[in-house]
Amino acid sequence: MKGKSYHSICRWTFNPGKGGFVPSNIRPSWTSDRFSTVDFVKLISEKIKPRLPENIVIGIELHYDTEINEKNVKEVVDVMKENNIYLALITPGAHSHFAYGGVASLDPNERRQAEEFGIKTVDIGYEMKKVFLKGKEPTFVLWNGSWGYDIATPFIKKMYENLKESVANLCKYEEKKGGEFYFAIEPKPNEGHPSMLIPTVASAILFWKKLNEDYGIKLGKKGINKEFGHSEMIGLDHIYDTVEEIDNKMLIHMHINSQGYNDGIVLGGPGKFDIDHGARINGMNIVIAKLIKEAGFDRWKGHDMQARPYDNEEKAIERVIRSILSWESCEIVAQKMNTKEILNYLVKRETDKVEDIMKDLVAEGFRIFKSFYE
Ligand SMILES: [Mn+2]
């Protein structure tokens, strides 16, 4: 029997449609005036939790201030408490307000406002203490979406300096409030802006090391929220990214949704916009499940995914369930992986034999998924 497994579901997955190049009203009952964060918690409890194996613990992920704010926090905490749903992640949705660099901005006014926004997010986070799961305290994620730029100047360096100073101050503020949160940077190479500060996992690791060096920030609960799809977007290897996270003790949260293409079934892959398929069953993800298990990772696995642009509400809910069960299947199969046998073949350069072992594991993963899903 598998032990407890911690999965988190994002509020922003439940939207009426992305808009832009695809419909913005394909899921009409999920417009912001009809569907609140309280409704979201109830929906998880009624329609998602009953469909999952009992070992799965559910948390949620929220943006300040569009999804959680001073007005709704009390009501949201109450409904979470009632339904045993925990806070897994909170993040300042700075990208919705600040398009000129946010806390890294060269406009002092934007920078100051973005810094205040981060502080307010910490404050709201602490108002949710009743729904922290003991031992699995939430992650405070800094996604780099607002730290974008589009003009070549030497002052990209100045933006980087600004970023270091602002994040250091935010960390110090949070530490004074209790240091309950884990802090993770979520790197992404682009989108929203052609270039962004901290585009990769390696950049994020280096950033924390510099924050320790330059500002004395302690690294204990600092790390990365690697989104698999973000590594995949630019053709990087999310297995290798995981290895670096583990080696630097920075594996604290994950977004396991996928850019697609790598299971040979759904399209997507490098060089495309951020597609946000649910978690996939493939050899790479089974290997990551193995690595994180061996590293003792036992925290939240987030599904920062989107419904397909043609999905109705019912199908969108189904996607989330499928994503959770897909990852669980990867974890179960990973336990069956015979690493000794694999290493023996690798030593002898017999990667063809390893390939066949991996194929069998993937096939087994699909079988396990089916038995969960039926
Ligand atoms: Mn994404």
C-alpha cells in the first residue's frame, strides 16, 4: 500500500476560457462573478476528492489578490477547514498588475508598488495558518512572470540587482513573521514577455546562492518550483533539472503539468507557447518520480494545468482527476523500477536493453492509470 501523497490543485485552472486566440466563455459557469474561490473549494470536495484513492491529500494553490484577498480570506479558510483541504501554495499574482519588471522594474514607482504587493501576499498567507498542514507547510512561490523585459540595454543587470534586493527584503519580512513558509522561485523562459529574469532552474538555484552570499539569506527552506512544462518549453531536460534541485537541496515544490509531445500522444513540445497539459505518464516522469522518492521528497505536487480550450466544465474537472491519477501511476511504477538491473546494463553500454525496461514500465503505468480511473 502506498503512503500518503500530497497533490495540489490550482484555483486558476477553473476559468471560463483563456481568451485571446480561443474562446473566453466556453465554461460559462466559471466566470469570476459566478464562481468564487469558496465555490472552487466546494467543487474539489464534491467532484474531485471522491474520485481519488484514499491516500491522496488535497491542497490548493492561490494567487493574491485575484483568488485570495483581504475580502474573502476568512470565508475561504472556513470552507477549507470544513473540507480538510489545505493551503499548499500562495503566490503574488504580480504579473496581473505589473508589466514593466515588477520588483525588478527600472521604474521606481512600479518597483515600490510591486514590493508592497509581495508584502501583502505574505500577510494574507499568515491569515491562512489554520489551513496549513503540519509538516507540509505551504510554499510561497515567486513566479517570474512580471520580471520581463523586451529591450536590449546594459540595465538588464540593474534589473537583476533590483530583483536580488527586493526578494531578500521579502524573505527577511517573512522570516520576522515566523518563517513558516517555504520559498520557491518558479522559472519560466518566456511568455508575457520575450525575456524574463530567472529563466531556468539553474538560474534560480544560482539566484538563491547569490542571495545567501550578498544578503545573508538562509537557504534552509528556499528552493525551486520547477514546472515540468516550463523546462520542456525550451527543450531542456526536466530530469536533469530535478537532479540539480536535489543536489542543491532545493526540491521543495513541483508543478508536474506537461508541455506535451513526450508521450507521443498529445501535441505540444519545445518551441511552443505554454500548453499546460496535465501530468503525463512517460519514461521521463517515471524517472523523476524515482529520483524524488530516493531524495525523500514528500511535499506537494501541484497541477498548474489548463483545461483544453474546447472543454466544458465537466471535462475540465475530468482533466484534473486524470492528471493526479497519472502522476500516482508514475509513482507506483517507479517503486517497481529495478535500478540495479538498469545500472548493470548501463555499465555495459546496453542502452537498448534499458530502453525496453523503460517501455515496460510506461506500459505498466498506463495499466495502473486505467485501473484507478475505471
Ligand atoms: Mn505552464
